[in-house]
Amino acid sequence: MDENVDFNLMQLDLVSKDVKTVAINCLQWGDTGKGKIVDLFSDWADIVARGTGGDNAGHTVWYGNNKYVSHLIPCGDPSKTNLMGNGMVINPKSLTDEIGMAKVHSINHQNLMLALNAALILPFHIVQDNLSEISAGENKIGTTGRGIAWAYADRINRSGLFVNDLLNKDSLARKIKKNYETKKFFFNSHDSQLVRALLDSMRLENSLYWDEKNLFNLDAIIEKYYFYGQELKDLICDTDKFIRQSVGHKKIAIEGAQGLGLSNKYGTYPYVTSSDCSPYGSAEGIGLNYSQVDLSLGIIKAYVTRVGNGPFPTELGGEFSENWCNNSSIDREKELSILKGETKFDQGNIPSKDFMFGMKLRSIGDEYGATTGRPRRVGWLDLPLLRYAMNFGIKDLVVTKLDVLNDCDYIRVCNAYQYSGPQYNYGNKTLIPGTIFRETVMDYDVIKNCKPIYVDLPGWKSDIGDCKKISDLPENLINYLDFISKETGASIKILSTGFRKENIIFA
Ligand code: IMP
């Protein structure tokens, strides 16, 4: 924790004495700076709990000049109870590594809790994820390759394993073998050398699980998973019961993972992750009902990013940007060298001004995946998406990364979409070219055909790093926030104006 920062959340009207359970969720496609906000609330909370996703997430927190990224353990004060709930999917190797890495950073978690009924990620899931992405070619989702969808799928189709299975070697062995039976056909229908190559990675213990004759060495998996069970056994417990006993008495901060647009239930399906990472799902994933949440805070970034494939109406540079960011040869260094003029684009591959502007914002905002290092696609703020998000019982917003827009001459905001696809029936409505939406429609066939209608606002063209209170902020920035509030009915409560913990303003 940064000792120079003294935040008293109780001074805020919104965190009154009666508020015991706070949910903090991203309302876009993830990567909105949740880590910093959850960290802030962890000073107030007794328990920080996460209920969805797995090591596909990456939450970045800065401690002084040290950057720390967590993938599974909730962010924030390690002296508090940090709980991983039943709705998560756990890769025991990633969790063991992460606990070790935290110690290296002198972050000593004093009370980690892992739900005994969270789903387990098996090596099969990681290989399945990568094989299915390779087979999908152009139609791939652009997953993080961590086996997330396949672990959730097993849970749904009743063949999955749970964290508690790590503790009982005999039943672990029986269940792993049974699980493999359901997958044999899938693996045998792929090139065995490709399976071999995928298993030859650190994440998969450098070929430990490879077997020349049977593809997977089940005994090695059983041994290793049992070993991880022994490593993690002190954490594994009935977190549902603990939360039921704590709610209403203890202060709970629920850490959302990913974002509403990536929710399997409410996002841009099929370009989503495989959990319900909406505000509803994040509460359910720790064993609560959303109605038990006293304060639901939505986080938006001052612009929007998206990683992987999927519709993104306000993307700067459109399809060119999507292809560029999903090209595995592009990384931060390559983009920096382009921005400095040291590397040129290939002939015939000349990008638009919008794309170049998006690349500049990407580099200023350091928009490269915390989990995979992939460049994030960048676009303007999308109010139809925000209006949709506000249906989830959210009124109060946190706006992050405002400083990234410091140099913009103008700030563009998408205030509505215009549909430009073929005639399409959506429930009892028939969409025709020209139909205007004020609120996003989460149907891939609709959203992929929506063009943004923009409003341009003047930029503030100044550094906001030293601003400590609302009255320090430039007028054009205030106008930008007022525009968001006026157009959506949202109430903006917290602003983040830089990556450090002290770069925060309470409105
Ligand atoms: P999966 O969760 O690895 O299956 O990936 C499914 C989709 O969700 C892909 O488009 C990923 O890029 C995206 N995704 C998963 N986790 C995150 C995250 O933490 N931030 C942003 N996008 C994510």
C-alpha cells in the first residue's frame, strides 16, 4: 500500500454507513482499470471477493513504482480476506505461481480463500482451447488460450472437476480419467504433433503431460494436480457459507472480472468469455444474489478498448485495426518504433489517420494485454453501450484513464448507432437500414452492422496529473463528463487521472 495516500471512502456520500457490500464492475469490454479501484476499496473492505473468470483476467495495480499484475487473486490489501468464489475457473498451477510471485513482491496474503466448488481447469481444456481456435481460422474468438470456455463447458455438461477434487487422490484420478474419456475423440481427430507442440509450453509443464502413445499422460496429470492440491489445501474451503455469514455484517468489495460486453449472457455473443461477468454474475459467483449488493459501481474508461475479435462500433481504424491488433507479430515495441518513425508500413498497407490516432492512444494508455501482451483495439467512448449497461441497476460511475486523452484536440463520443445491415427481425421489431439506436442491442448480427453517430467535444489539452479536486480540472474535461451524465443519466462519482493510486478525484 502507498502510505502517502489517505483515502477515506466513508467521506464519500455514496459509501454511507449502511453500505456493506459494494460491487465494482467494468461496463465495457474489460481492461478499464478495475484493479486500481478495487485496490482503493480494499482499504475500506474486510473482504475482497471475485466470482467469475480465471487466469484470462489481468488486474494491474501500482505500488509506488512497482507494477504488479494479478490474474486470479483479487486485487488490493493483502492483509484483508481475499476470496476466490464458486463462479471462477481455477488453474491450480497459475494460482500456485501467482501466490509465489506475490511473495517475491513482498505481498503476503494473510487470508486467502478458495472456493472448494470453483471449477477446475485441466490441461485438456487448455489444449482444447488452442486447438479450437486454430481450427476456427478467421472465425476464431481470439481467446486468451487459458482453457476458460472448456472448463466452464465441462461444468455445464456435468463432466467437470471442482477444486475440492484436488484433495482426494483416488477420486481425482477417477474423475480425470472419466473426463478424458469424453474428449478422446476430439483429441484423436487432431494432428498428434500439434497436440504435442501445444503441450510443450511452460503453462503445460513443458511436455510433462505428453505421452507418445496415448497423447496425454494421465498419471502425470493426476500426480501434478494432487501436488497442487497439497500446495493449496490451506486455502480451500466453503466460501459460500463464509459469504452467507458475512453479508450485511462485514464490508465486502466484489471485484468484477472482464466486463459486461464480454458476458456470456449479456455481451456480444459469441465474441465473449464464458462466464457471466455482468454485475449480476459477479455477485452470483461469490454466492450472493445481486439484490444483496448495497452499492453497484460501474467502471468505464474515458475511451473504449477491446481485446481479441468481435464487434466494436467505435473502433479507431475499423477492420484494419481489428486485423492489426490480432496479428501475433505486433507488439508494443513494434508500435513504438512505428510511432517514432523508425519502422514503416508495407506498401499497400497504408493505415487511416484514425487508425494511427488509435495507435497513439494505445501507446499513451499502455493498452497492451496484462495477460497476453496483445495490443488492445482502441475506440471512442460508446454511450449506447453505457446506456445498455445502466439497465443493470447501475447509476454511479467511475471514469478512468482520463489523462490518456490530455493531448486530444477534440474528443469524439458516440451518442447513437445507425443500423446499416439487411432487414432483420429483432423480437417484435424489424430493423431496416437507417434505424437509429440510442442503446446497444446485444445481437451480433445487429451490432456488427451498426455505425456510430458521433458528437465532437473540444479537448482540454492540458496535463491533469496534479489535479486533486474537481475544481482543479480543466473546463473542457468537466464539459465532457457533464455530457456523459446528461446523455445517460449516470452520476459520475470517482475519476482516475493517472495510473498511480493518488491520481484519483472524488466527485
Ligand atoms: P477467453 O476468456 O480466454 O475464453 O477469451 C474470450 C474473449 O474474452 C476474448 O476476446 C478475450 O480477448 C476476452 N477476454 C478474456 N479475458 C479478458 C480480460 O481480462 N480483458 C479483456 N478481454 C478479455
